[in-house]
Amino acid sequence: MDKFISLKGIAAPLPIVNIDTDMIIPKQFLKTIKRTGLGVSLFYEMRYDNDGKLIKDFILNKTPFDQSKILVAGDNFGCGSSREHAPWSLKDFGIRCVISTSFADIFYNNCFQNGILPLVVTPKQLDQLMTAASNQTEFSVDLPEQNIKAGNHSINFDIEEFRKERLLQGLDDIGITLGHQDKINAYEDDKKNKKPWLFKDN
Amino acid sequence: MSNHGPKTLFDKIWSEHLVGQREDGTSLLYIDRHLVHEVTSPQAFEGLKLANRKVRRPEATFATADHNVPTINRENISDEQSRIQVETLAKNTKEHGIEYFELTDRRQGIVHIIGPEQGITQPGMTMVCGDSHTSTHGAFGALAFGIGTSEVEHVLATQTIVQKPAKNMRISVNGKLPFGVTSKDLILYIIGQIGTAGGNGHVIEYAGSSLKPLSMESRMTICNMSIEAGARAGLISPDQITFDYIKGRPYAPSNEDWEKAIEYWSSLPSDQDAFYDNELVINSDEIDPMVTWGTSPEDVVAVNGYVPDPSSGKTENKQKSIQRSLDYMGLKSGTKITDIKLDKIFIGSCTNGRIEDLRNVASIVKDKKISSHVGGMIVPGSGLVKKQAEEEGLSQIFIDAGFEWRDAGCSMCLGMNPDQLKPEERCASTSNRNFEGRQGRGGRTHLMSPELAAASAIKGTITDIRDFI
């Protein structure tokens, strides 16, 4: 997995609440068997008209926001479907950090699997950052320091230690877990006796 | 969560499945059953292959194709990408020795319908699937939640998942459900109360006297939509109704295992005085048959109500979001809900595609015709639901009423297959999401119970079942 240490760049403001993963990447793009190539379809229905032409007014279609590495969005970002195609498409577009007041659980987990940093801020901080983003202020996100700077604003954020470590080092979860195989074996041996019906071969 | 003292159902399942835990609470949780479908698994199997890893417990993993499959003429899937996805699942499951309910198998169907139907879903289990509606299985007292594709790969390789414990929320609904009010109305009402982020970080346990008499099918509808309230999972304590449902199903425990299982399952219900981080108590009298008017499942209103005004939003953001929804839905505030004219009716999905739902629909549309200006489609949740509906004569009732009777799949719930709304088409749908574009670009979805959708099909406008019967 790609590491995430720090990031500098402008941020795209998307002041809509409850942005769901269907909006982030609509169903027709879930037919792929690859993880890559989805950036062009990110926010498809907001970004393209019925004829497939770019809608110029949409924020990610405007210069310089079409180069955004950060997205500032309304409450409850990423709700709905579990599709990991949502973070895949964000990342493929170039977005490595999403800032909101809250995230849906599955989307939040999926971000960390892909080297994307989802940041939770207070409603007041979100308003400040939304304005800063609209003004094309340069943001800098520093994960080791757990800090975002945008113009005059300097905001510290919380993140769980384990998640932070994994992002900083770009660690693969499966590799870590397979290092604990002995524990998984011991768990299974214990449960085979206690709950044998869960371990019958079909 | 405390290790001592009274525990909730969630606490019990969680601690029973802990393989390891770090100081910050991050836990390695054992997964008993893993359900796999064609859309969110190909990249996971590819990942395994690239790293030269195996599936740890193929016998604890079950697969079917449901999301993108056609519900008509499906001998040949004409959409090339969909066909490749289905073929890829067939190849991957074969390679790793995973049971696969393929399209020609009667047992094929929506993954959350067939888990319970086959007896795979059992109380006290941990279950995952690369699909958010995995919460459905919580109706059995199983801790079941949706995961992303990277986590699918993790579970395939290790039979575990990395998780932080959720918080406990209890929603108690007391009293007999009023006439015309179903479990779908109940869960829509709850989502309206707590909002789509209301359950974030929580597992919701549903309790109270209203739930006790409910069938497993009705309970599944409630747990299914927990994710629409933002919850990681929904849970209902297992009881005799649960045990009776499971007994004798193909993958259910049998003989001496059955006795042991019942003993364990009976120990699962939450202890008295267990701690909940959040509680909500609802009196069933408050609940009417519910309908969504907007583009989020929290945009609900009683069927005898009116389309809301943006000024009713508590914050400026909420007001904007109401306006955005109204514009998308092509609705004016103040319109009577029952004056809303429909184009399409969709009955099916993991929320309401079970045999009980179809029986209820049949009882309403029997000897009637659907309105001349609507198209209606009924999609059974599985091949076995389809077979049973045909044996009971339900399918003939549907066909005589003017509905299309399809093969099993997710269908128009998410419109990944050809079953989609056209722009501005308005649909009464028994599914779970009314998001913008969910059922087709520009399509307008009104979520409701199968009973309301059936009555609405006959009248051609959204219909209050209480005036219809």
C-alpha cells in the first residue's frame, strides 16, 4: 500500500451533506475487475451531462480544482454501499485526503486500506476549511504532527495510533495478520471443541 | 466494553471472537462465515494470487452472483463486463474450492436472502460480506457487517478482520404494530428519527415487545436497513422463532450439534442491566406506514403526510439538502404524498424479496389489475423463493395483475443489470436506497413496504394501505 506522510495542495470544496458512495462512483463502473482506472468516472453524474460531456460548473472540472489532492465535504461522507471503488476512484483522480465532520464506517475503513487519510473536524472547523478551500488556499496536511494548516488556520486532528502507523509505513494488513497465524490456529483449535457445528466440512 | 458484569448481545459475540487485541482496542476478530459475490470480490482474489496466498477456510466461504445478473433471458449475459465478472467468480471459487451457487442453481439468489435460506446464517456467528446490507443477518443474532474489497481479501486469507469494537445502541419498540404498519415502516421510521448518520460507530440492537412476534423475514427487513441509519450492524436476540426458522435447513447444525448449538444460542440475549451507550424508546402507536420523499433514506414521511418545505430543515445545510432533493425528485413542497403519480413499481431486493413479502403483495393484488400507466416488476430474492411462489400460485396472481415476474437477483435495487429507471421516471420501490441515480440516472425512488407498493401499483399513485383495504 502507498504510504501517507504529508500532503500539500489546494482542496476542492464540496459542501453537500450525506455524499453517498453511489454518488462518488455510480454502479455502471463497478463491473470492472481491476482497482485502477476509475478516476475519470469519479462523481460521474455530477461531473458529466447526459451526453458524457464535462459539466464545467462542477468543482472538480474547474481549474485549478481539477488538480485537487484534498476534498472538503459535508457531514456523513461516504454513506451507503460498501464499494471500495469509491476510495479507488478518489485515489485514481489524485485525492489522498478527505475532510469532513463525519464518515460512514465502511468508507472510513476502506480509505485506510488505500493510503487515503479521512480527517474528522468539528462543524466550525469544516466551515473554515470550506471557505479556505473555496479561496484556493494551499492546505498542508502533516500526519506525524496530526495537523492541517490552511492560511491562518491550524487544526490538530485525532487518529488512532494503529491506523496512523499503517499509513506512515504503508503496511499491508494481511501481512501483519499472517504474522499472528499461531494465534488464529489456537483460536480455531479451541472453538472446534466448544462449537463443533461451526467447523463441519460441507 | 467491560469484560465483567452484564453484557449485551454484541459484547458477547465480540468477546467470543477475539483472536487478539492491541492496547488501543484495535482487535483481530475471527470470522465464522464469509459470503462472496461477483462485484466486490474479483480484486480480492487477484490480490491473493499476486501475493501467492490461499483461502484459509474455503468451507466457511459461500459465493453467488446477484448484483449484475439479468433477471430475464440470462442463459447468456449480453453485457460483456457483467459476464466477465460472473465468469471470474466461477473461476475463482473453483480454483479455491469455495461453494458457488451459480445462475443455473435453484439456490442462486441475493446473497443476503440465500444465507438465511440455506441455514448458513446462525446466531452468535460473525459474518461478513463485501456488501453493506450484510447487516440483514443480524436478525438471527449474528454479528454481520459489510466490508470493502481489501477486507474481503483479508478475510479470505486469514479468516479474521481488524476492527475496533463498536458502541452499543438499543432501540426498543413497544406495543403492537398498528394496522397497516409493517417492519419496513418501522425501520424507515427509525431512520427518520435518528438520521442516516445516527448509528455511526454503533451496533444497533432492536428490542421491545413490538419485535417479539415478528417473523424472521420481518426481522431481516429491520436489520437490513440498519446500515441506512449508519450503523455498523443491526442485531436482534435469537429466540424460539429464530431456532424454528433455522432447524432442518441444509447448513444448519443437526443431531447432537443442534442441541449444543441451541444451548449456546440461548445464552446470547443481552443480560439485564447491560450497558448501552445510546438508547431510544419508541411507542408503536407513533408509527404510520412510511414513504420516502427525498434522496436519502432519512427523508421519510407518513404516507398520509405532505412533501416537506425546505424551511423545515434545522440548519442551513439541511435546508439546502432538502431543496436539492426536491429538485431532483421533481416534487413541490406541500404536495400530498398520496397525490404523487408513479411510473414504475419494483418489488424485490434483500430488504423485501422474501416469500412473506411476496405473499403479502399477492394478497393485495389478487384479482386486481395494476394501473394502466405503471409498469410493475416483481423480482424474487432467490431461485427457491421463486419456486415456492410459483408452487403457491403467487406468480400467477402477479402475472394476472399485470406484473412482470422475473428471475432472482438484486435487479432494480441498484440497477447494475438492465433493470433501471429512465431519467425522471418515478418508482415505488421496496428496496433500501433512494439515492440520486441509484435506480438509474435521473430516476426517482420512493421507498416503502411491499404492501404499500402493491396498493400503489393498483391505484397508480402512492397509496395509503389503510384506505385501500
